[in-house]
Amino acid sequence: MKNPIYEVAIVDDNALVRHATRYMLSQNNITISFEAENGQDCIDKMHQSSQKPDVIVLDMEMPIMTGFQAAVILKQNWPLTKIIAFSGRDDSASINDIMAAGADYFLSKQSEPAAFISLVRTASGK
């Protein structure tokens, strides 16, 4: 049986976080659809992309357009794409807010890499 192909977009304003996330995913045979540095950049790239990602790893606090704002737009326009809210803030109020905005999953930036990879695979539904 052929291994599934996971398509993931990484959205974070921190270039080092994007690079580290890309590296970790690529080491686990997960393809990066695109990277974006804020929510607006992500929305623009979703409109431009012919191949939509299965999963978007979305930081919550970014300039120009936050992950909270982007999640609402993403779910309205691309409801089949799963959103993993990825944040350093893991208090229950923040988690509840992002889930209400449209995130399908939440992952703390303090999580172990294996938990992150597992969640990406689970979120993709493959």
C-alpha cells in the first residue's frame, strides 16, 4: 500500500518557527504546500493555490491578520481544510476562543515533536 501524501501549510510570523516546522515535517515525509507569515498572506496563498493543503498549522498571534481572524475566513471558504491552532498561549480561554473561531485542533508550541507529527497526520484524515 502506498504511503499517503500529507499536504500542509505553515502560517507563522516567526521565520525561525516556520523553518523549524518545515524541517520537522519534511523529515516525516509531509509535503509543505506553502508558508505564510500572517493570516492575510495565508488567505492570499489559498486563493492562488490550485492544490489546497489538507491541514493548515496556524499561529494565533501575528501582525496584519491574526490566526483568530484567519481561521474564520478559512473555514468559511475552505471548510474541508483542517486547522491546527498552534500557539504559545495554552490557557483555556485562548483555546476556547480559537476553537470557536474555526480551528479543528489546538497544539501548544511547548508540545513534543512526535505529538505534533501525530496530530498533523490525524488532522489530514489520511
